[in-house]
Amino acid sequence: MSDARVVFHVDMDAFFVSVEELLDPSLKGKAVIVGGRPDQRGVVSAASYEARKFGVHSAMPLRTAYRLCPHAIFLEGRPRLYRRYSQKVYEVLCAFSPRVEMASVDEAYLDMTGTERLHGPPLRAAHLLHEAVRERTGLNCSIGIAASRLVAKVASDQAKPNGILWVLPGCEARWLGPLEVRKIPGVGRVTEQRLHALGIHKVGDLARFDEAFLEAHFGKWGLALAGKARGEDAGAWFDGEIGVAELPKSVGHEHTFDEDTTDQEKLEATLARLAEMVGRRLREHGLYARTVQLKLRDHCFRTITRTRRLDHATQIDMELIACGRDLFRRNWDGAPVRLLGLQASSLAPHPGQLDLLGAERARKWRQALSAADQVRDRFGEDAVSLAAGLRGSFRERVHETPVALPGKQPNGGKT
């Protein structure tokens, strides 16, 4: 047993709600929903267990949550505060293993292989970690233990709330077998429906089909599903080693308006704000984008995407804004807009060759934007903004992948 790989998945219980309860104990025992007002188009970021009794869950539209639980207390959320508590959790985790990977602001993987002499066998180590997180932060977490990240993640979900579950090596497929296929990370509603149409409802059903059959129906994702059914780290989300930084393939942000709008000034200002957010993430990773993509969804849910390849890679907000604005002006037909998005891809660690004048101009912009990022780190994302994006300012979505995620050190300002 001591030679087996040991992976912990630590998932904070109703993290955003729990942090709010720490600061306002009167919320405890009540139905609380974090994510926005009930009349907004956003989605639920977290719901207290009292709200979940009424069918409310994360990623549910806020308006649906209100219909299910009209007496709930709706909070817009405070991303900066949640990042602060996430940092506290991260510091605790690093005391237990040198290999920690924050998968999001409220969940992390730890490679605990070889730490038995320090913390004891896996179950004891998990109890010590559980207590340490509670003592340091005042928050509860659930911990899944397994030989793979995938099974550890599923186990932490099954252990909620405030529990620990260890799936012993060699028992993965048998333990997964009775679970619904939607419990497999990456299986969304569409894939679940396709699997049901094939008579696959449980993970055990999936395991009985050979890889050729699954590949014929789902392509490479089918091969990954076959591996997941056996409890293996197969496919997206689970490739790579824990704690070994992997650069993103793309960086993007989008915004859904509370009301459809044809206000071009507001639309272009919102696009500028999205470009600022994308630029910040690029600088955080020390990356430069060569391709920019606009996403536009109108009031009829018609969605278009338009892509442009730049003549040089960039992480400068104004260049991203200019590209996004031009794509928008060329492709918007005047219909009321429901959603705007901007994505940067074709990422590289260097901007490529620029002429002397362009290189000097880019250097000065990077210095200025790096200083702005430092101000945002200290005072919040709205502390500094370009004039072009002021009218398009909107509340940071709690559920979005945040900047300054613990363990992901910003690289802004590097040339």
C-alpha cells in the first residue's frame, strides 16, 4: 500500500456561502445563494445546503433558483474576499505536500505519495489536513483519497459535506460502477443524454463497452470515457502531473447583459473591459496571443464567432481592444445583444520580432500595465481601468476562473 500513488482532492464545502457566513453568522442555517440578484441573468455560484434542499445547485440560472427558493437570501458575492481565503487554504495545503495544484479558487489536488513518514497513512493524513484547514480558516472541506486524480475528485464529491472518503487501490472500477455516468467529471448534460440513448446509465454500464465502440460514437472522448470508467486519469482536466504548471491553450472572458442592448457605446465599452481582463490573464501567465476571437450572441440566441490573426503576438490591452472592436463593428448587424465574449489563443511565451519603435512602445505599455496589475492585486479588479472600458464596467463573476489564483504566480511585466 505504501508504494501506491496517493492523491488528495480537497473541495471546500459551499465555499462562497461559508465565507459569507464567517463574516455574517446570522446567515447560518438559512437558504443562501451567492452569484447575484434573483432578477439577473447570471448563474448560481454557490448555494447553502438549506437552499439545495429546494433543488438549487451551482450553475443554475439565478431566476430559476428564485422560483425554486424565493425565500433565499441572494448575495452578489465578493471575489476578492474569496481569493483571500483561498490563499489561506493554499498555505495549509503546502504544509502537507510540496506538490499542490489549485484547480480553482475552492478546490485543489495534492500528491501525497511518499509523505507517510511525515503525516502517517493516507486516512490519518487526511484527518490532520481536514482539522488544519478548519483551524486556519474556520471553513469545512471534503477530501477524496485515491490513486488517481479522477477518482479522488469523485470521492470528495461523494464525501460531502465535511467528510473524507478513501477509495483503496484496485477498487476503483468496482466503486465507480454503481454511480450515475454524470458523476464522471467532464460528462455534461449533452453527453449524458447521448450515453443514455445507448443504454449507458451507470459508470459500470460504460465499463462494459469496448473502446472501439465508444470511439466510434464519441471519437477520442470515447477513449477517455473508457479510461475514466476504470478510474484512470484519462483525457482533459487530468493530463499532466500535480503541481507542474501547464500553460493554458487559450484565455477568454464573456459577459451576459442583464437586458439585451443595442447601445453601441455600452457594447464597445464592455468589449474593452473584457479585453482588459484577457490581457491581465495573459500577463499573469507571461504569454502573448497571436489570435483574437469575438463571440456575439443576440436576443434570438443566434451566436457568431469571428477570428483574426494579428501581425504580432500581444498581451497589451489596447491592441486587444482595437482588434475586438473592429471585429465587432464588422459583424454586428444592429440586433439587440445578449452576450459578448473575447478570447485570445495561439499563445506563446514571447511576442516575436518587432521593429525598434514598436518594441519600445510595447515595453512601455507592459510596464504601465504591470503597475496597474499590482494595484488590482492590492485593491481589487475595479481599482484601475482604461477609459475605453469605464462605461462597460460590470461585476466580476464569482464563478469565473480568477486572476491571482493561489499558486499561480503572476508573470506580468516580464519581457
